[in-house]
Amino acid sequence: MALGNKVNVTGTLEVDPISRIEGHLGVTLDVANNVITGANVHANLWRGFENFLLGREPNDAITFTQRICGVCPVPHATASMFAVESVIGANDSFHTFEYNAATGKGVPAKAVLIRNLIYAAEFVMSHITHFYHLAAPSYVQGPPMAPWTPYYDDRYYSPVLLHGSKVVPTTTGGFSDDLWSAVITQYVKALRMRRLTFEAGALFAGRMPMTSSFVAGGVTNDSTEANWAAKMTLFKKLMAEVGEFVVKEYVPVALALGFLYIDFDNSGNSGIMPSLAAHPDGLIHAGKGFGAGCKNFLAWGAFPALGAYVDGTTNVNTMLSLKRGFRYDWNGTGWDASGVMDKAAVEANLTEDTTHAWYDDAFTGDYPGSVPYTKPDRSSAAGEYSWMKAPRWNGRPMEVGPFARMAVNGFYPVDGGSVVTTFPGAVAYAKLDASGNVLGLDPRMISLDLAVALVRQSEILGAPYDVAHIMAGGAVKVGVGGASINTVLGWTEAEWLAANPAWHNVYDCLNDPDTYYGGLLVDYIANMAGGFSTMDRLRGRALECLFLVQEMIGAYTGPEDIGATYTFESQFADAGWIKQLSTATGATYRHYPTPAGLVSGFGVSEAPRGALGHFITIDAGKIKAYQCVVPTTWNACPKDDADVEGPMEQAMIGMAIDEYDDGLGNPAGAEFDKESGTGVARGGVEALRVAQSFDPCIACAVH
Amino acid sequence: MAITRRQFVARLGALASAIGISQTDLTKLTEAFAHGDPWGASAKPKVIWIHGAECTGCSTSVLGLFEDVRGTAIEGGNTTTLQALDLALGGTGSTVADHRTLHGAGLNVDAAATGAGAEGVYVANIADVLVDIIDLKYHETVMGMGGDLAYQWLKDAREATDLNATPYVLVVEGAVQLKENTGAWNSAGDVSWCSIGMDGAGTAEHDFAETVLDLAERDACVAVVPIGQCATYGGYPGAKVPAGVAGVTTNASNTGAQGVYDFLTDHGTVGVNAQLKVINVPGCPINPWWLVLTLVAWLVDFVNIAGAEGSVGPLGVLKIVGGKAVPNAAAVDSFQRLKAVYSGTVHGVACPRYPAFLQNKFATRPGAPGCLKFLGCKGVFTKSTCGPHGWNGQQRHNDLDWDQGVAAINKPAGFATARGGHCTTAGAPCMACTEAGYPDSFVPFVRF
């Protein structure tokens, strides 16, 4: 391939399809001198769920709305179930909690727990799939074969994440030879992990991805069946293996990625740009905050806890694992407005605008609970460009999703605070000195393969990708777990030491309780500042995945020494929803008759990709109106009547976008070999990265 | 610990399942190709997988394929997957009574490959299969390319500048909505209900319906495989809006969404020719195995069938009609499903609640034990292999030998054998998601 030159991009650039997301999405970019100045994000499919639900049995909405999205059906089932339960009197809108005799509302404890377990299992599946199978190929070149080819020009990727002509990962002595091999190995391993989450969820759901067992009033599972205890045991085993992967592979890699793509990180962090051509000095640079977005957050909350829930808001956030709340008008250090919404606030503040969407505008700007149907209007009035409506909270676009949730929960700092110390719980990646200062990374907290690969990488590329910059080890000493690492690998210490000397520091670190991993990459993680950027969004998602695994099966109590008795389950406390389920008593279902009159209500939940609300009205026992306000509709919505861009549009504006010619006088996009992936591809991968960081789901957004 | 190259490709089998073939199946197919490669000496069988009015639930499901290939592959035919593959090899179909399962603490997927029997041979060849044989060219949720790169690729595919030389299988996920079909709303316009890509200037789009027709009609397209309810019979996008809703005068689908087979009916000779190649794999979502078994059966016959007019493949799935290998009318039912894959009903011995049915024990409320008949179960007439195969690793054969060492998760009390896990296992009535007419013909799903 001829080495081309960076060219000036000015004008309109269409990026469609945005791939490796769910559904049909594109973006029309206005570009001036390689900087994005405008963005129209458009959804390209309409099906009309809100209309064909009309006239049906309310309970059927639980099954119907799961087909809005096959990637996150369970959140739809949950929101729908809560909505139906709001009109049959099992809750006061929002969520359904454990049955409380004082209020006469709620469902049995077993139902609350089974719902949570199926729901959280799907969350974990979705987050792992998003990072490895959807987002990662925009940062890591896949193997040079379909379906990963063709890909973008080498210059768009970090040099350590190019395939280097390797078709499959190379290993020596059981370890990946380089970082690319380690990451692709994880990509494959993650396929197994997502399957295990399905198998765990299906124990109670009957099958996954779409759960069959949710019903208004509880779940359909027979808690008296013979295999009940075995299912709980198996659930824990399956999820513990997934949890180990999340702790030692997914989270560390998600935390580290920004180091190699620093433009997409916030300005509080420093790292290396993928393209040395972009920064010819090859040195460490501060982040540019690509993909920051609107900085307004909204979360409906999810995962009710057991216990007596009484009223609308006063104790709701002590009763939800993921909390409810909104934050808007960021002033540089905090938000001017924040709070926990009650039912009246929802009715007063929540609207959907259709000014720029292909719909009849009769109900534009209305509260969704008052909208009777959704009428498409494809006549393309000027300025209409998407099948998505534009949800607004008090007139503002709001970002939803794991990043928003972690911020609302206080688990992720966006004000420049420390990411690793803000996240709660016992998962301690940092090794501290006696005074509590961060020394570096606990070597037992990342997978051995990743550690070895990072060290080996140093032999391949020099600064700033060399070992001194990426990772440095500690002193030679055999201590904790000395025998166990050999057990894992089947190696003796002598074999270790006879192997490549570059691994010694990994071995030494792992076997010495006083050592730790250091180096620039580790410093980057240990001192990571939270902010607003594409990378912050990816990190928030990974940390939420870690949080939810622990909610399901108990707090991570590792890293335990790896030894003969090492099991995945032993790394987690005997706690969580699965433990509660094992001791819960009673039925799984409580019957609520459907009222005959006109009743309205709503149910909310959190999909992996953000806040989800279903708004229902029933009359004579049938659905009279049904509206869904969906995560990606929030995130990828078009402009509103005031021409204020949606969160994803705002996230793209101001970002640099690069294109190259082929060095032979042909313009970008003119010629490339689509079979091999060589040549000069049209740009747009930057837009893909930002769009994918929201984990958009278009089938959801346009339902 | 890192995985080996062999393990890498073995696990890629899960991704290969995106074309519906398990890794073990692939291995045997390699050997089949060695006997006579229908794609030419160096070419690979190409698969183009496109998404229309759908939710990606079927892709999501297929990517969760469980790898155990024991059990009966072709229901009623007493043919296991491996026996079918042995047929593809030109063998007698009598090899391999049993096959590897996952053992140990989970990651050691190749444990059995070093054990007794011929299993190791299969696994050892997988690297070559996946890297050298299979070519999943287009799948928007998996592929590396995006934006203009993807638009241009699909454009060339539609115009056949890249693909007309070698056969490919077209997998369609999602219903077809005609651009000119106004559905219930009678709002004419030139904006597509569904487009799957736009050129760099934002002026030309791939309308989904046109793309299906372009890719299905070509001679190089050797099979059209609609998967899931949407692509087969219209599914949820095809659900009717009740007349009387403001603006709706007829009881019809919002967008006139329909399955691929019906869509092709309305497109003249071109469409009808393409229609001959259709094998439906319905379900909402599909069980990965239904696609695997359908495609394996198809491949076995495609590889082995003789060229003479009227010839039938070894499994009887394909027949030479008009010089082309197309689904044998005797092998598919009136809904274009392979009879072998959609053989028995959900109701029957494979249902974990069948013992309760035999004892006249019926559930009257959700969450209660007993047969689900009076809660609205549609299992009596719904054709599927939910029970025999099970979902998500809940295979009935895993009752004793499961990779996590937990036995008998779906065994009815007092009965000797486990059942395959599916909806009724969790107490949910069957909702007939493999049948044409779903969902409108089968609501309400649960009767309280």
C-alpha cells in the first residue's frame, strides 16, 4: 500500500451503515477542515410497535415489547411488566418491589429475585458483547479474513493493535506473543462468556435471549420443582466464571484502552495517539475529550431490593441497586440541577419532540403518557431526517446508559476525580503503600496472559510502546502463591526461569506480595481521572458490569491465591440475589385482577444501553395507548424544535476526522481493495467509535 | 492463560455459528470439500447475512450456540449431526455414536479432543476450516467494516461485480417492507421503511427490499435462508394494527411487512425463481440449532447431490429441479420448513410437564406446577425441537455430563430422564413462535 497523505476534508460526509451496533443507523456529518461542525444522526427502520399493541391484552405487551430488541429484550419485558403492574395495582408506576401488606402492592420475593437475576445476566451479556464484539474492532484490527475485513487504514489503529499479518493469535509457551494476540484471544473467550450468561439466565427464563417467564404479578417459574436447588448452584458457577473474566480481563482492558487512543479520553489523562503520524513527536499527550456529549444524565434506576417499599421517592434509592436520578446543566465542576424524579415530575418534564422526525407532528412535545398512537409521515418535510423521536427532560437532551448510571450512582467521577478510588466495593486493582498511596497495579488482578503479552510487546516496538513506558515489574522473589502459578501453567519454577527473561518480572510480581506492576500504562490506570469522553463511556460500562456480577452472586473477594482448590465460585462471597433466592420462601406469583376502567401508568427500567420507560393506558381490560421512551432514542435522537442536537450528535461535533489519499493522486475513498482491506478507505471510523460508545440499539430506538 | 491456535479457531466456531455451523460440523465439512469443492479449487463458500425489519434477536441467539453435538440431528430420521456429516464424507452415516462434550472447569474445551475415539481428528482440522474455508462476507453486527466501506461492499455485491463468480448463501434476518407499501397508514412517500446503508454523499441508499431481491435472484445465490419469525412469515412487524385507531382504516400491518417467501411471490419470474431456493427457519428467536441443522442438512445434500435432473441428495433435503439443487418438496412442509428440523410438537414426551399432563395435573395460575394447557399453552400444535434439543445448554443429554458438573437440571420429579430446557421448563406456556401467523393468531399468550 502506498503511503498516502492526510487530506483536507470539507463538506458533507455520510457514514452509513454504522456497523457493529444493533440496527440501522447512519450519520450525516458536516466537516470543515477535518473538524466535524454538524451531525445529523438518522435511524433507518420503522416497524410501529406502539400501534399494533393497541387493543391487545396488557400482559401480552411483555412478550411483544421484547421483540422491540433482541439484544436487550429483558429490560423491555421488565419495563413493560412494571407498566402493566402499574395499571393492575401492583405498583405506583416506576418499579415493582416485594409485596408489602401495608400497601397491598408488590410481587413475591422470589419473583423480584428471579426477575433481577435474568435481567442482570442479560446486562452482563450485553456489556461483554458490546466491548469485545461490537466496539473493539474499531480499535483493534481483526484477523485478516472475513468477517473482519476489510478494515480501515493501518493509521487509524494503535500500532500495538494491528494484526501484523497474523491470521490467528500467536502463542508461545501458552502465552500470547503480543498485545494483539492477547486481545483477540479475549475476543474469542468473550464469546464463551456471553454464552455462559445466557445459560445462567435461561435456567430461570426458560430460554435466552428472550425470557419467557415474566408475567404481570410475578414469574411463571414453579419454585416447587425438583431441580430448583441445582439451578441456583449452576447459576452461581456459570456467573462466577464470567465474573472472573470481567475482573481480570474486561475491566483492565477497558480501563487501559484510552492510553492507546488518548484523543478519545478526557483531558485529565495522558497517553499515546494511535497514529504516530498524527503526533510526529511520538510522545505522551493529554486527552482531547472526543465524544464528550451533552453532559446531561438521566437514569430511571433498576433492580429492586427485597424489603418494604412505601412511597414514591423518599426511600427509592435505598431500594434500587442502580439508582434513579437526573443531572443537567454542567457548569464545569458540577450540575446546576439534579434530583430524583417522582411521578408528577415525570408527567411535567418528560416530552418527545418529532420536529425533525418522520412522524405526524400532532403530538410533538407532548408527555408520552398522553400520546395515543404513533403516526408515520414519510413525506419528508424539510429538515426531517430520522425515524427517531427526540425525548427531552425539562426541554433538555439527556444522555442515558451505563456512564450516566454510574455518574448518577456516584460510582464514577466526571469532575476529574479518581476513577479507581471512586468505584465502590472490594475490587482493588491498586496496590497501596503503608500510607495508602497508589504504588501500582496488583499483579493478581489482571490475567496472566495480558501481563505477559504486555511485557513481550516491549520486544516488538520501542518508545513510547516499550516496556519501560507500558509496564515495569518488581523484584525477584518467590512468595505468595508460588506453587499455584505453576499449577495453572503446569510449569516448574525452573521452566519459568528458563523461559524468556522478559517474563520474569511478571512471574516475580505474581509471586511476591510486595511487588506490583508499574510503568506509564499502570500510572495511567492508577491515576485515572474521570471526565466526559468516549473512553469514559466505555469505562463506565465495564465498571457497571463488574458491579452487577457482584450484585448477582456476591462481592468479589479475590484475588485469592491460585492453587489446587481455586475455583471461580471461591472468588465471590456467598451472597447476592442468588443467595437470597436460595433462602426465599413462598410463591412466585401474586394475582392482580385487571381493572375494567380507564387506567394509566408507566413502568421503567434500565436497559444495558440506558433508561427505558413504557407508558400504558388500558380501557375495558385492553391496551388503549402504549408508548415507549427508549435508551437509544434519548442518545441518538435528532434535533428538537429549538434545533438542539441530541447527545450523540453533540458528541461528534468538534471532533477531528482524518482521511488520507493513497499517495498516488487518488482521493480518499476512490479505490480500495474490498477483499483484502488494503487501499485507502474513506474515513469515518472516528464517528463509528463515538457512536458505538453509546452502544446504540436502533431496533429499540425506533420501535 | 492464552489459548492455542487450535483452540482459538475452535472457539471461533461460535462465531462461525453466525453462518450456522458448529465448529465440529465445519471440520467434517472440510473433509467433504476435500472430496469435491463446490466452490472451486480456491474459493470459499460465501455467506451474506442481511438485516431488515428485525431486532437482531436471532443473531444474538445464534451467537450463543451450545457446542454439544450429541443427540438426534434430524428428528425422526435417527440421524445425528455427525452421522449426517459422515454421509457428506461419502461414508455410511454410521460413525461416531457419541461425541465430545465440555469437561472440567470450563475453559478446557478441547479436553475430549485428546481422548479416545475419532474426536481429536475433527478438532485438529478446524483451524484450516475456519481460516481457509468459511467466508462470512457481510453481517453488520459482526463485520469489521462500516460506513462508506460497507456501503460500497454491499453495492458491489448487489451489482455483482465482486460476487457473481462464486456461489453464496443468503441469510435474511428481518421482515421485508416494500418502499411503496403504505401498510396501515396510507402515507405515501419515497423514504424507505428500512434502508441499510447510504453512499458517502448521502444521496443513494440500499433499500432493504430491493437488496433482498437483488441478492436472492442471482444464480450465484444457491440458497435463501430466512431466519426468525420476521423473515419467514412477517412476525411482529407484520402484526396488525386494529382498525379504528386514528388514521387507520384497514386492519393491516403498519408497514405491510411480510416474510421473504411471500415477498418473492409478488416479484414475477425473478421472484418465483428465487423463491425455489427458500428454506425457512422460523422461531422468535430461533434456537441456534435449528439453523445449524437446517444448514448442515442443506450442505450435506448440496455437496453430495448428483447432477441429473430429479436426483435427490443423501438426506433427501435437496432435489435437482431445472438443473439446480433446490429444496425437495417432499422434505419441506407447507410453511417451507424442513420437516426434519420442525418435526414433533412441543407437547409430548420431551416436555418436562408432560408427566403432569399424563397424571391430569394442570396449572391454573402462573408459577404453579402442572401441565400448562389451561394457561394458554400452544404446544399441542406447535412444531419445534425445543424439547428434544433444549435451549442454552439445557440439552437433555447434559443431565449427567455437564461442563459445570451439576446434574439433572431439568428432570421431572420421579422420572428417569431429563428434558431439554425451554419455555415450559420455566412455566411459560408455549406461544407458537415457530408457526406462521404468530403472533396475531396466538394471543393472548397467557390466560389467567
